[in-house]
Amino acid sequence: MKNVKKADARHEREADEEARKEKEKEKEVVMLYRLCDQLVSQLSAVSDALERERVARIQAEVERDKLAVEHSAMLQACQQAGAQIEIDKNFIREALEHAATQQATIQRLSSTPTSQPQPADTSSRISRLAHLENIARLSRLT
């Protein structure tokens, strides 16, 4: 009978020990689930932060590219304007040279004695003088 009692006591101790181990395992499992939940939350937060950073970087690249295109267009417009200015300067220089040549011709013709000018010559001179005055006004404007 003593052996039966000892065996029962030993079985009871083993059952208690197994129950205690089972409760510890359950606690560990609960703790592991909590840790997994925390890790999932942290990974989600990190993933969201990385996505926001990626979107911000893409937006910055788009803005940089947009500014580069605008800068290129402005540079091209400035170069075209510079070329047009050179063309205009050359035109004005040629017009002034032409006006100076015509003025010298008019002065030379005015200083040479001639017979009574014909009406056609007078109107031609008047036209030339009006043309020269217009060129002189243009040169003062620029």
C-alpha cells in the first residue's frame, strides 16, 4: 500500500510539474504573441516611414527635373534674345553707316554749284532728307 501511495504521490507531483510547465509554456506563448504584435507594429511604422521618404525623394526629383527644364528653356530664350540683339545692333550699325553715306552725298551735292535744280531733283532731295531724318530719329531711339 505504501508503494501505491508513493506511486500516487509521485504521479501527482509529476502531474503538478507538467501543469506548471504547461502554464509556463502558455505564458511564453502569450509573451511571444505580444512581442510579435509589437514587432509587426514597429515594422509597419518603419515601412510607412520608408514609403513617405521614398515619395518625398521622388517628388524632390520631379521638382528638380522640372526646374532643370525651366532653366534650360530660360537659357535658350536668353541665347535667342542675345542673338536677336546682335542682329538688331548690326542692322542699326548698317543703317547708321548708310545714313552717314547719304548725308555725305547730300552735303557733297549741296556744296557743288549746279544750274537751277529741276523739280524732280528737288523732290528727290526732299525724299532723301526725310528718309535721313527718319533714320536719325531711329538711331536716337536705340
